[in-house]
Amino acid sequence: MWAYQHNQHKHFTVHQLAVLSDNYIYLIEDHNSDALVVVDPADASTVRNACKTMKKPLTHIINTHHHWDHTDGNRSLKETFHCKIIGAAIDAERIPAIDIQIDENTALKIGDLDIGVLFVPGHTRGHIAYLIDDALFCGDTLFGGGCGRLFEGTPEQMWHSLSKLAELPEKTSIYCAHEYTLANLEFAQQVDTDNPDLDHRIITDRETRTKKHPTIPSSIKLEKQTNPFLRPLDKDFCLRYATEHDLQNNALAVFTHLRASKDRF
């Protein structure tokens, strides 16, 4: 089977491709035009095979950030399909073969898809996310039960980025770029010990992975309930964690401590 699963939305279908050891590539098929968009093509051959199966050419590549496991297929796919490559203007020199430079103020439309652009630095200085209706393609900013490492940004930047994503409607589907959920939930269980929503998620996601199914997409609602890096938004959790670790009782201080603790976990 060429795709892990096919997720239906009102105006498009998301075809979820598993590559490398834990990456997800997403092919977005517009229901009302010939547009076929790939998010972060880590592996060109997998995308080409999917397009062949669908009998549709790739029209666009959208990159969330510059890391190789999100852009490695850019040049090869462009040579094959003559597709347009879209990425952050602030990071254009690091996005291979980029054609269209965008930022948070860009009104991006591909086919019949209106695509919102969110600037979410932290993991990298130029990271962006794409919002299409009720689907968020967030790269390495927000994961199932976790968030990206701070390779280029600051805790302040990442907390601002995560807070921005948390303001999206709770039903929003989270299409992140890696299957890290179970490892992230092991850490969550250590720092959020009295959370029945988390306990339930661990059981459910373990069963899902036992069946070799993806835990992604997740949702904003589930992440706010169970993701330790969004839990500082909960005042009770924030106070409890700050008291336990002798921190200032504010979300940024708690997030910063959590992120450093996860780096050592």
C-alpha cells in the first residue's frame, strides 16, 4: 500500500506517506482542481510512486523549513514535474530550488485551496506552518505529545509559536512531520502524573502503533489536553509544576524548564 492512510477533508484529501525511519510526507489532493501539493518531500521516489498510482502530476511543493529530511526531494521532483516550490522568504537561501517566497502576510492560493501561512520560529529561525481549512501542516513545531528541539530559536520564540497554534479551533487536525508520539508520551507521563486524558491517550496510541497505524493526525484539542508543552496554558498545571520545580508561576518559565528537561530525558 503506497499510503499509510487517506484522510478526507471537505475540499481535499490528505494522502499520508511514511518514509525514512519516522517521517511523514503529505500529499494534498484538491477536490476542485488539478492541484496536487506535497508537504516536506523527504524522499522523491516515494512521492513519484504515489503520483504514478494516482495518475496525477505534482503541481507544488510546500516546505515548512530547511532541514534535509523535509527538502531532500525538492530538486528531483522539480526536475520530474516542473512543479513550483514554496517556502519562507526569511529562509529562502536554505530552501533548495525555491520559486515562491512567502511570509505570514501572504495570501497563498493553490488551485481552489486557500492556504494560511503561520510564522512559527523556534525549531528553526524561519519555520512556517500551513493551515488549510481544518488541517494544520506544522512540520517540526508541534508533534503528537511534543514539540521540536530549539536548534535555532529561543524558548520565548517557541512558546509564542506554540501558543499561536493552540489558539486554532480545537477540531483542527495536526499533521506533523514525524511519528514521535509514543516517545513523547513517555516524557509526558513523567511530568504530568495526574492527567486521565493523558493516561487514556497512552493506551490508545500504544494500541494504534501495535497495529502499525499512525498516531497522526492528532488534534489541537488532544494536544492541549495531553501535550506537556501546551499544558502550561492550563493554570492549575502551571502552578503545580512551577511550585514543584521552584519556578516563577508563568507559562514561559514552565515551558522553558520542560523543554530543557525533555532534552535531557
